[in-house]
Amino acid sequence: MSLERSRAALLRLHLDVSSPPYDFCDLLAPHAQRIRTVQVEEIEIIEDITEGLPNFPLSMPNLQSLDLAHTEDYDDVSDWDSPLNPFGSFPTTLTSLCLYDIPMYPSFLELRALRELRLRYYKIHPALDTLLNFVEDNCSLESVDLTINFHNSPSSSYRHRSATTNRLQHLSVSCLDATTARTLISNIPLRKGAHLDITFRDKEVDLNDILSGIPTTHFPNLPSPTFMEYKASPRAIRLIGPNGSFSYYHDFPPGIPFTEFSVLPLINIRELRLVYDGPPITFDPSSFPVLETLTLDCITGMSRLFSTWLSDHSLFPSLKTLGFLECVITEDFMEELTRFASNRKNTVSAWLHRVVIVHRDGVFPSAASIHRLERHVSIVDVRFGTDLPVDLT
């Protein structure tokens, strides 16, 4: 009754085939041409689809999105009891494809109008040539998300044929070894303005190992970022600039925080946010010569760290705004900060004109120390809350 009342509306089909839903599919058959999205989970053999959805995919001429996931409870995927190409041609309307440990059958490789591609391969290890050719031949791709765990990682010297010009705006790579990540990144070109997202799970490898050897000219989206956010546990780095953005996530904290800085282009960073809750850190502020806004989130040992920085008035010559979120600010630190702001007014350095202090539990400096700071800073913003203001300029 619901299907009949839906009339001409396009439909989304979500099937769990751990128990074959043949009766339901028979009921759905007269409306198959209206199906726009198909998501099938718990696939043990490919016949779960070809028998459960007769004449698939030709019966769905308006299909736009296809998501197929192999059952996680079935480990042996080496022998798929299926013909070489179990599917016929897919409609040209298909623009989104997600495969979770489903082989790249020839009918998938023939697709040429995809805008979104997501591949999750934990048990299946596709040929690298086949994968890269598929990505390069789909010139309409805008987003590619690859999670691939090769048993034997490809050669680090691998170089693919000249890449086809594409519309790729977002590349996400998740791997267990640095060689695989480096090979995928170095052979899939990004347009200016694109976003590169790396997720890594090897405890012994850091960002330097992944990006080493890749020419900086390969990252037209990465030059001259102006914003950086760094989280140390678990590691997460985010860069944003006029030419695009970059993010990196690692499951494990580094042995020494900020060791990844050497491989990143930081010379034009104007806003830096540090998120760190751990032992005292070492950090070289000279890496950020034009920094204008510095914010700290839950920095343990923050007073000791900043006391060293504030004693050298030549550091951060362009600094105009300081922000503190969930930081315990001592009275001694407030005195040093006041002295730092006062000295800035009497030098050629940028005048520190705004200090923001946010704490959800109201752990604030004394009113007297805030008033003393206000003599040298135009705006001292103290507030209850769980996040810093959006605009800190």
C-alpha cells in the first residue's frame, strides 16, 4: 500500500540479505524503475544480489547510488562462486559507487559517469593498476575515498602513467603502511582547491614517512595554508588555505609532539590552534613567523610553556590575538602576559589587541589581574562556554 501511494516518487532500497528477502523483492519488482538508491549489506555470495534482485541492474534505469557490503562474519572471500561478470551494464545515471570488500567486476570498470567513489578493502586486495586506471578514466569524479590494506605493499618507486585531467575535489586515503599511502597519493592528482585527507594506523610511522619523496608540486591544493589545527592525542592535523585543505589523522599519539611539522608548509600560517592534554611539550615558535592568532585548547603545562615564549619579545612579531580554552591560567602567568602586552605597545611589533579566555567551569584569573591586562589590550574577553568564538580576528 505504501509503495502504491508513493506514485512516481524515487525510492531508496536498503536490504540486509543475511536472510534472502525474495518475497519483498517480488513485491518491489513493479516499482524497480523508480529506485534511485540501492544499499545491500551482509552479502556472502554475489548471487545474493543477482537472485534477490532479478534482472539487476537493468531493471533500475534511474539508479544513481549503489552501496554493496560483504558480510563481516565470512572471512574467506578468495573464492566467489559467481560468473566473471555477474552484472550487466549499469545505467548511465549511476553517479555514486561504494564497495565494501566486493570485487571490481568488469561491469564496475565500465562506469564513466561517477562523481563519488568509496572503496573499503580489508579482505580483498585489488590490482593497483586496475584501481588507478579506474580512477583516472573517470574524469567526472569529484570525491574518492580509499581504505585499502594490501598484504604486500606496492613498490615505493611505482609511478603510473600520466594522469587524466579530472574534477577531483576530495581524496581520502586510509592505509596500514606508508608505502601504499604514498603510492596512492602520488598517483592520484588533485585539483587546486581540493581537500586531501589521510588516515593512518601504523604506530611506528608518522606523516614524514608518508609524504617523503612526493614532490611538493603534486599538491597544488596545499601551498601557502593560512590556518592550522594540531591535536596531539590522537594525532590530527588540519591545514586550510586559499588553494585547498589537508587533514591527517593517526590513531596513536606521537612519542614527541609536533614532530610532523618539518614536512608541512607552515611559513604563511596566520592562525594556529593547539589542542593537547598531556605532559609538557616542546615547540619551536619560530616555525610560524607571520602568526597573528594563537589559541590553546586544554594545554597541560601551558603556563610554563608560554612563560618561555613571552620572555622573548622577538617571537611572534605579528601576534595580535591570544585565545585560551579550558586552560588553567595562573596569576603568575597573567603577570607575564600583561608584561608581554605592555612591551608590545612600546615596540615595532604588532600590538596584542585581543585576549580570549573561555572555560566551561569558570576557572578564570582574578578580576584584578584581568583589569591590569586591560590597560594594555583593547579587548579582554572572558566567558563561560565550551568553545572559542568563531571569529578571533
